[in-house]
Amino acid sequence: MVSGNLFHCRRNSWPPEEYIHRSTLQLFDFDSAGPPEQAWRRKLDTHASILREFSITFVEAIKMIRLGIRLWSYVREEASHGRKAPIDPFTRESCKPSASHGIPLGGMGSGSISRGFRGEFRHFQLLPGACEASPIMANQFSIFISRDGGNKKYASVLAPGQHEGLGKSGDQGISSWGWNLDGQHSTYHALFPRAWTIYDGEPDPELKISCRQISPFIPHNYRESSLPTAVFVYTLVNTGKERAKVSLLFTWANSIGGVSHMSGDHVNEPFIGEDGVSGVLLNHRTTKDNPPVTYAIAASETQNVSVSVLPCFGLTEGSCVTAKDMWGKMVEDGHFDRENFTKGPSMPSSPGETHCAAVSASTWVEPHGKCTVAFAVAWSSPKVKFMKGKSYNRRYTKYYGTSERAAVDLVHDALTNYKLWEEEIERWQTPILKDDRLPEWYKFTLFNELYFLVSGGTVWIDSSLPTEDSWEVQNEAVPVKIKEVTVSKTQENHNQDMENNQTVVNTHVDMMYVNSQDDGVKSSKVSNERASNNSDEKDESTLFRRRFESRFTTSSSKLLENDTNDVGRFLYLEGVEYIMWCTYDVHFYASFALLELFPKIELSIQREFAKAVLCEDKRKVKFLAEGNCGIRKVKGAVPHDLGTHDPWHEMNAYNIHDTSRWKDLNPKFVLQVYRDFAATGDFSFAADVWPSVRAAMEYMEQFDRDHDGLIENDGFPDQTYDTWTVHGISAYCGGLWLAALQAAAAMAVQLGDRAFAERCKSKFVKAKAAFEEKLWNGSYFNYDSGSSSNSKSIQADQLAGQWYTASSGLPDLFDKVKIQSALQKVYDFNVMKNRGGRMGAVNGMYPNGKIDETCMQSREIWTGVTYAVAANMILAGMVEQGFATAEGIFLAGWSEEGHGYAFQTPEGWSIDGHFRSLLYMRPLSIWGIQRAMSSTKTTLEAPVINIMDRINIPYHNSTLSSRSESGVKKIAHKAKCFKNSVFHCAC
């Protein structure tokens, strides 16, 4: 529990009554029309300040000058081929980032559109890796109200009138519209994936308006969550004594932003669908040979609501119908002519011309009466095409086909199913929102950080193969000849219940937890046993490999396709500024969200990387930091990412450093695989990826140069902190390695690889002793074992390996006193000595209380790392410190007093709040906190005896059926009988 004392100076609650009159809230107390008790809130007249970007110091610039020159040259080279470099710090968007974002539209992986809290539609990401940040101001909702026989009228765009160029004399465009809303009495309330905008007497003092925005983001629902559509439900309450005729207007430009905005050849056409759903299709022809995009905007006609459309109007004086004409028609009549539905497709737009469309829904609202009007927008772009030519069908085409006109079906289904979506969303969110252990800021921030799974450039395709019937790729990555693993027929037919997300593997490898008083005894014993049994172990390992491979050999493609329950393939960007798919060192933090909400997607991503581990790509790459060359992908090394312009086929788009020499990627792969196996109990997944786990562990042995069991860093930034140099043994990478050894041993036991489990156990005992001897200083683990000025720095992330160990139900890496001491040091220094804990945890801090300014990243606060450190504290029993640590990110990034990073959480910020890399993947690690808070609910009781002791026990049914084998017995039962395979069960 978080005590009141800890937060006595901080705000604990943001009740809607502080933003909306209580009487208005009571009017909307039905059908989810009113905002929730917990939400992120803003008034519409809140100033959207320009965000401030970080800058490097003069010393940092001197150190990075060679890298800058090489990077600039690389960016220019990519541009000459019509491509955008994955990292381009030299090109800036014309639209400066501002504190104006809100909940995005749509599900995952089919392109996204963001909507600011003041109502503007912006950040169009409908093409892979491209983000058009500028708002398209013609995309608006407006309202027209008439009372008292027309003597009292109101007309306004439902967004504050802060638009450049308003009031120009004779303007035929959107400046001629009524921008009459000041936003003083209107508020925005966000709880992803829904948002509420309440107009409390604006523009008509006697009409209360609620707009509810709903997108189909539904955990464990792999169909609806792929749909590119969103619904806007308007609830109208008339508090006056007269009937009010109300017309709502939805306008949309035929544009996806960017260069195709005015490229021409765009066509609009009206449609009348089923169940009263009517609207306009906007067929958009993109540039640069990208697939077309078709929008549908629609409203639902009911007994009380009539729908009319204007299929096409323009924004310039030469248009047949101008924006000014359209607005005048609505002011005068409140609707369009019904004959417009009979018009065919419009004439294609000319270059330099923008076609727009409008849908109007009109109704009468009786005195003290209520009425509901629903609109929807959908975008259909069935093919996703990457810059190097390959195209794939998006996931939603599995259900709606590949026709661009699927947009009609999408808006229809959205308008007829949104209430069911809301029921599922509320069923998911209610237990967390009602959990009294959790502070209020955390509850709505937990959900709102999920915006990135929509806005993070996600791509979700239906098949592993491109849409072309046949294709050959020259200079393709060359797969190594390997034998992969599938599972027996019994397993394939078994339906794993992953939705429960229960931890069914709880291999508490207690033998690997070595108490300080008997470290030497057990270490000596293991060393002696290993020396005497070395040849036997080698023979056992070889025998295991042969039995395992001969039993389950299959084609290489099975590694990706086996038992995925057909969830397709999923990509998401590291960030909108770092255009690399599924950056793995960052996914290590972010993956907690996918594991909790869409575990099948999480397993599919791990399968992608498992396949990649066993492959190599010998094409030459120049690494920009050092200027040396190497091959793109080394066999046995986990790739940094799945690529940029040809994902899955051209990995490692990141070319700053040679990531085959990074020390964190392979341990992170092993830790994620084990955590996911433990969380899902999916034996098919474990069997598929096991060869890659072994290969990843064996690859790392080359970095243990002094044979103490620990890997050493190589004197350059060879891990996720890629400007922060590490020498010798490091707390971060060394701790990850220790955790990976333990996880690999536990997984080996589950899969029957006794020899490999013994190897990992022996290495762990030896490495743990060396790690503590060289890094533990009595209160925390030093940054590294070198002799540089920052070797004794307090790294916030020093116990990342322990975080995963505890999250996976494995024994602690160190005794509890050391874990709590190190985390308390981080809290006292990195958190509380940094602006009183109101900014998050700074990455590096000297023992004298000064921030480590060795490099850019050591002095930054990383949002996702702060959430991870908070989760680690909670798992260690330091709940108050954990939430206080995480709250710093809320205060600095999300609160009204903060720096304005809501719904665009950056990778990090400086102590002055200046950002680096907006809309970043890593902050999804906040779901690691939720896993920490619910771990007692999802982890089974530990086995009674040491699971590692069983390595030396013959595998007989009599042993496995004993009471003390309950942990493994449950897994074997879950996966059904393996009979005579290398797996054993108690059947």
C-alpha cells in the first residue's frame, strides 16, 4: 500500500466534478455517456505549449563528431535512394511538437490516426515508418442548433478557434466556418482506448453534449483489435424549455497528409449501407507507388436521426462547392439534399486541389430530453508495402478481404458493435480501476501508456509470405543449415488456454540461490563435480541434441508457424524518430504489455527472433560509431531489430555499433523466452525456440575471457545504453547474464536437457561469486569493474536481471538484503536527489549525490527504465518506494504541472525536462509494475524440493509422480503426455 505520508505534497485524485458541474455529470449518468471516475483530464482551452528538445553539451559534441559526420553521410545516401534512414537527427518536422496529444484512433497494426485533446486529427501513420504529424484542420466535428422557430441559432466547430488564418476576408476555405468555441467550459477525459469530450453549455448554454470516442482495442481479442476504425458517440441533453433541432456535422479531407495531400486523382462517392449506416467513401491515391487508402465516414440513421451527405466540396474558390458554401447550407437548413446519395463518384481531384466530404446527422431533442447520434470513420489500406518492395496483406483483411471498399463494412460493423466493444473494455479495466491498492494516477496512466500499441507505427500482417505469388530476393539473408524443433502430434492438438495468462511454470531453482555463508562450499562442490563429470556431460549433451532433433525435425518455416494460433506477424517501431521494427533491447522492457494483453502476439515476436538467432546475413555493413565494417547478421547473435525497409529479411537496420558484440541482447532473449514460457505454459513454444536459446547462450561464452563464468564488456557502449561506455564486468550486463543462466537452466530442466541445465548451474554459481566480489561495495553494485571516473556510479537499472528473475517466478539472484539495499540506494540517490523525486530515476548518479554526466545517456531520465525500476522495487517488497519512483514520470510527463508529454511519452528527458525521442516503445514497461502487483495471483506455489537437484536424479515415472515434483508435474499435465519422447510426464 502507498501511504498517505509519502504523497502528502502531491495530488492524489482528479475527480470529474472538478472539471464538470455535478448537475451535468448526473445528466450523462447512462450508457457510458459520462466520463469515468479515473481519467487523464484537460480543459479544451488549455494552452498546448511547444515541447523542448534536449541538446548535447560541447564536450559530448566533440566526442561524437566522427559519428555525426558518418551518420550525416549515411542519411544522405539513403535519401538518394528515396528512403529514410532509421536514425536521422538532422531532419526536423515542419510541425513543431506540442503538448496537444490525446487518444489515437483504431486498433493495432492497420495504420493509425491520432486525435488531440482539443479535437484536431493529426499524426497520420497509414504508411509503414511514415508519420505525418501536422493536423488536417478540415477534419472536424461541428454542431448546428436551432430553437424557437429558428429565432435562436448556434453554429460552431466543436474545437477551440485557434487556427492560423481565421477571419480572412472572402476566404472560401475552413476559415469561413464558425470557430466560436472558446473551450472554457469544455473538457477532455482520456482512459485508453476511449475518450470523452464534454461540452458543458458550449456553444448553446441549454444543450449539454458528450462525445465518446471508442476504438476496438480489446485484450485477447485478436480480430476486433486489428480493425482500422473508430466510433464517435454524441449524447445530447436539452436542459431548455424548447425543442431543439440539432445537426451534427462530420467533415473529412481526402488526404493522408504529406506529399500526397494535394497530388490529385482522388475520388469521393456516397454510399448507403445496411442497418441505416450511410456516408461517403474517399478513395485516396498515394504517391511513390504506395498502396491506395480508402476512407469511409458514416453516421447511423435511426427512427429519430436522419443522415445526409455532401460527397464532395473543396477548400478553394474554384471548387464547384466550397467549404464556405457547405457551411452556409448547414447554417440555413441543418442538412444536405437527399439527392446527394444518388450521385456517383466525383470527378478526380486535380493536382493542388483537396477534395473533402461531409456527413450530417440531424435530430430533434425535446425539452429535458436526450438523444444519441453515432458517427464512425474507417480507413482501408489492405496492403502494406515496405520501401524495398515487399507487400503484405494487413491482418484485418483476414476478416474483410482485400478490397478498398471494405471500409464500408468496417464502419457498418463499428456502428453496430461498439457497445459490445465497450462491454469488453469495461470488463478488462474495472478490476484495476477498483483496486484500492493502486494510486489513482497510476490507474489511468497504466491504460493511457498503451496508446503506443496503436500510435507506435504498428504493422500487423495476416501471413508470413508477401502478397506476390512468387518472389526471389537477391542477396537475401542466408539461413544457416539447422534442424528446428516442433512438438508431437499430441501437443499440436492441445489447445493452450493462453488468455488466462496464468503462470503454470514455476521452476524455483533454489539450488542456484546460494546463501552468503556457504557460497564457497557449494561453489567448490560444483566445481569438483564438473571436473569429474565433464566428459560424461559432453556425451549427454550430444546425445540429447541428437534425440531432440531426430524426434522433432521439420522444415525451417515451422519455427514461425507452429502453434501460433494464426495471429499473423506483428511489428512495432522503437519510436517515431527511431524507425526500426521490434527493437529487441527495448522490447525487453515494453513486452510486458503484450504478454499481459496479447500473449499470442508476444510469442510470435519471440519466434521471429528465435529464427533469426540461427541465421546469418553476410552482407557487409559499415558501423558508424567506429567506422569499421562487418556482416549484417552473425549466427548465434540476437539481432538488434527486425529491420526497417525490408523487415524479417534485412535485419539489424541499426548500424551505429556492431550489435553482434553487444552483451545484453542474447541474455535478454533467454530471459524473455523463459518469462513467456512461464507465463503461458506453452510447451509448443518452448520446444520451438529451445535450439535458439541454447545457441544464444553458447554464443555469449566467447565474452567470458577470464573464465570466471561472467561475460565482460568491451570498453564501448555495447548494450542498450549505446552512448554509455562500459569496462570489464558491468552491473547491467553481468546481472542480465546471471539471470539468463538461471532461466536457461530452469528451461533446460523442463525440456529434459539435463546436461545443459548442469552446465548453466555450474556457470551460475561460479559467475555469481565473481559478480558479487567485483561489483558489490556494501550498499549497491558498482556500474562496472573498470577504473574510469564513473565505475562506481549508481546505475538506476543495475538490477535489471533481478527484475526479470522475480517477474518469472525464479529465485532471487542475490540475498534479499543486497537487493533491497541496492534498490534503496537507487531510490535515495537517483530518484529523490533528482528534483525531489518529481522527474523519475536518473540513469547515473555519483555516490556524492551529483548526476553522472559522463555522457548524454548517463544524465538522462529514461521513462521506461524508471517504470522497470519501480516494478523491481515492488517485487522486492518496497511498494511505497516503487510507486513514488514511477510517479515521477507521471508528474514530469503527464500531469498538468509537467512538461506535456501525454500520449507521446519520450525515451527520456533531461533534468530540465527537455525530451529525446518522442512516442517511444520503452514506457510500455509500466505493465511490468502491474505484473509485479499481481504476481501473487499468477504464480503457482513453488515446488517443495530444489528443482535443480533433480538434474542428478534419473528420469523415471516413479520420480516424476512423487508429491515433491508438483511443479513439473503440472506442466506435463498441461501439455499432455509426451510418451517416449525426451520429455517425461507422470501419465
